[in-house]
Amino acid sequence: MIAPLKHPVFKHITRVVDRLGVEAYAVGGFVRDYYLRRPSSDIDIVVVGSGIEVAEALGRELNVKVSIFKTYGTAMLRWGDTEVEFVGARKESYVHNSRNPIVESGTLEDDQRRRDFTINAMAWCVNEARFGELVDPFDGLDDLEDCIIRTPCEPDKTFSDDPLRMMRAVRFASQLGFDIDDDTFDGIVRQAERIKIVSRERITTELNKIMASPVPSIGIMLMHHSGLLKYVLPELEAMSGVERRGKHAHKDNLEHTLKVLDNLAKKSDDLWLRWAALLHDIGKPSTKAYDARQGWTFHQHEAVGSKMVPQIFRRLKLPLSEPMRFVQKMVFLHMRPIVLSEDLVTDSAVRRLLFEAGDDIEKLMMLCEADITSGIDSKVQRYLRNYQLVRSKLHDLEERDRIRNFQPPITGDMIMKIYGLPPCAIIGEIKEVIKDAILDGVIPNDYDAAYRLMEAEAAKRGLTAKVEA
């Protein structure tokens, strides 16, 4: 089969490898993505010989810098917007307690055999005599056409040697909508515990790719069924299952969460909003309680869940800055619009929601609408209508009261200066009264009204002004 290798860099690679008298092949994702009709700007070249030598010769021909990684026997150069990486064909062997392989020179088939999946083991020859010929000893093209993820050799060895490949299998299934071959999946089940020796950073890279896929629940559910989830996100695994007492049973909170995640993924590709959807009910297992009259309850699960977010982000090496704070805020607030949609929507409650959500109010509303997973259409429509009322109130109050991200007109420094106070609890008390009065609509959000309320509150506490404002 002749493949149309039309990228202009290939004519230079062909000239170099033929001049050096070595065989070379384009392999892996570049080949796979061609058949999937996906764009790819990274090209991996396997040389039956020295990949570094070929890269250096190509760098001289193209007059570009070559980055060499002697420890790994690889070299890389960039030409325009294309990154080309070279490696010598090799075979690998592992010891059980390490992910670092013992590497030896090998044949092309040795190199293909060590790859994770058949769809990533296909190779195109780039020598002139066989240019574009597909070398596919493990029937990767058939698996690609059948939408199957399968290992080139025995799954237990593949996953024991490099346990990250289990996460990659799940990730490819989620990204591409492929099925994992039964034998390959059984291998993941048997080797799942080996994921513990992989660095958190590498696991999280795959996890984020799963979260960014079109239907992220595919990947999370595969992790659950294979046993990976309990090692990667045990808090999520704890949400699985239904408990019944008498006539009362709660829903499977893991299944519900994944419906919410998929609902949101249809509307937004914001990675951190998707993480908020994944973690929004994370506090339910520890707050679950049974009452004979009410049935199962999860009181304050949003508050408990928001406190769990930082420890999850730390363990997974996710960013502890703004992304973590955003997810934590979404988890904490996700019940607020739901409560508003069930009850009479008061101006005061909407002001407080707008104040606490700030510029993230629209994302919060998207999360809450995704949280409607009832199978009863009339109930869904009722919630959606009420959410529209909440949105309308939010818009009207924002226009009128300028509440979003507002700071009370009277600051703590002003109170200290006017009343000659050192830092103390009274200052916080007065500020809180002013803030609550604005949010409750008792006074407008302006300086004069806030100043008058400050004077009244100061008088109650026996304070007299030392200076004029």
C-alpha cells in the first residue's frame, strides 16, 4: 500500500537516509492520524541504525538546530511548524519494580513490538525505493478500521512493562470512541495496581486528555470498570453504587456525575469547568445519612466537597492557583441556583449568588443546568424554566445594582481612620452589616447610603468620629 507522504520534509529525510545507507520509517501517531483524517504536526522517525546521526545530517541540510538526548538515544529538530523526532530502532526489557527499560538496538519489528497499541505500531518506509510502503505486522490498520484498541503483544507484559499504557488505552478509547479489545481490557484489570508506580504528573496528563475528549464519561467509566479509578481518583470510586433501606434508595452518584459531565461537555470545552462537573458531588459519600422519614440525605455535601478539592489537586499535581480556586468555588456554589429554582426567587438570594459567583456566574449556571439528569421530562422542563427566571433576575439586578465582584463602598481603612480605631473585630462587623444590607436590598450600592449605615452602626457601639471622611 502506497501512502501519500506529501509533507515537504520527507524529500529531505529520504535524501539523507539513502545517502547514509540506512532504513528509516515514519511511525506512530503521524501514520495513525493520517488514516483517521486528523491533522498532525509531529513526525516520529525510526531509523534502523543511529537516529541521532540521521537527525544531525538532516539538521545540516536544513540549516536548523538539532536537540540531542543521548540518554534516550533520540534527537529532535523543528522545521517550520513541524517537529521531527528521530530514534534508533530498539527492543526493550524491564525489571518488575521499574518503568525504566533496558534498551538494546533492534530491528524495525522489535521497535514496532515494543509500542503500546497496534494502531500506533504502523510504519511507512521513507527510503526512496520503498517510499510510502506500509509495514503493519500486527494488523493495526484492521484495528483502526474496526475501531479497536489492542496491544501488539501479550497485554500483561505490555502493561506491566509500562503501566501508563493502561491510562493511554482508556484515553484513546475516550478520544476516538474506540472499544478496548477484550483480552487487552482483561490485561488492564489484572495489572491495574501497577499504575501506582507511575508518576502523578504523567497520569494527570492522560486524565486531562480524557476530560477534554468529546464524551469524557467513556474514559472515566472504563477506569471504574477496569479498577484504575480506585488508584487514581478514589474519591470518585467511592461514589459508585446504590444503597437501599426499606423503600428508600439513592441514585448511583458516580453514574449521575458522569451524566452531568457529558451534559456539560456538549456545551463547553472549558477543562476546569469539566473538572468542576466531575467533582461537584465529591462530598456525598462522607455526608450520606439515612432518615426513616426523609430517606437518604447528603446535607452540606457541597461545602464538604469544596474542602476536598485542594487535596485532590495537590495529589494529582494539578495547578493550585486559579484553576483550583475556580473548581472549588463551582463545587461550593453548585447547589445555590438549584435551591433558587425550587423556591421563590428573591432579589436578596440572587444578589448573594451574583456576588459570590462574580464573573463565573454564567459557568455556574451552565454547570447547574447540566446537573439536571432526571428522566422525567416535566421535571426537567420545570427546572429549566425556573433557571431562566434566575438568569433573568441575575441580568436585571446586575444592570440595576452592579453587584458582580462589588466591594462595599466603605472600607476597613476608612472606618479605622474616621473612628481612630486600630485593627479589631468591630471593623469587620460594621463592614459585614454594610455588605449584607446592600445584598439584601436594604440600602442601595452607593457611598452615601453606606456611610449613613456606618454612622448608625458605629453609634450602636458607642463610637464617635475622630475625623471627617
